[in-house]
Amino acid sequence: MTLKYLDQTGLSLMLSIGSTWFKRGSGKQFEIPTRWGSSGRINLIGTYSLHGTEEQLEVRELSGSCNGEQVMAYLDTLALQAAPDQMTVVVLDNAPFHKGAKLREKAAEWEKQGLYLRYLPPYAPMLNLIEEIWRKLKGIVMPRRCYNSVDELREAVLTGLKVLGARFI
């Protein structure tokens, strides 16, 4: 049996700030201005696969924001790689685009190909093992926080994914 944890992530020209410091009791908050809007992002969908003792990260860059059609296209690719005689279980969270009507209709077809969908409990993203991979990518492998262009960001993301041993599908 192969277990695949599926999720998507986004990276922008300025990566998220994990924490900040303020004088105790000041209650200050700030917003980080963005000069690039949604065009300054790279969105990925991926699976962290476990098969016996083997681990594999599989990713695909998305065009635009993640939606149900892109999730279904990714699952179609996984179904083509699955073997009907060996169970492949894809673990998803409860994002709306993971549970759409079209996706539910196609689940029976994927099961004939050996690909089964299972969902995490609501509000339990910490159970999705790929979240740790995204954290490593953003916080350790890509320690630089700001990029001047999407091309520069993409180069850094691709380098980070190669360090993590990702396979592009």
C-alpha cells in the first residue's frame, strides 16, 4: 500500500514572517505591504508519499490559485500511476476544492484504478504530513525572505524542491 498526503501551498515574493517582537502590552500589529498582488505568487500542489520505508515528494506548479479542476487533474495523474492491484490512498484535508461534486463523482473511477481518497478530520491540518515538507521548504531550504521577481522566486523554489528530492509530475 502507498499512502500519499496531498496539499497545496503558495509562495510569494516576500515569504511569510513566522514571528515578530513588540514591547509587552503595546498591542501593535502591522501589515506587510505588497507591491505585486496575486501576480507575485507561485502556487504548488503536491503529495508526500510513503511506501514501505520509501518517501517521495511529488509536486506540480499551478497556474493561478488552486481550484477543484486542478486538484482533479493532479488526482488523474496519480490515478494513472496507481496499480489496481496495489492500493494507493490519498489523504486530503477538508478544503472546499478537495470535496466538490465533480471530484466525488470521479472517486469511483479512481478507485477502479487503485486510487482511494480519504479525508482528515475537520480542523486537523497538523495531521497532514506534507505540511512539514512545506515548512522545511519555506523556512529552512529557502532561508531568504524576499525576492525581486517571480522568476527569481521560481528559481529558488525549484532549487529548494530539488534539495528536498522532489519529483515533478
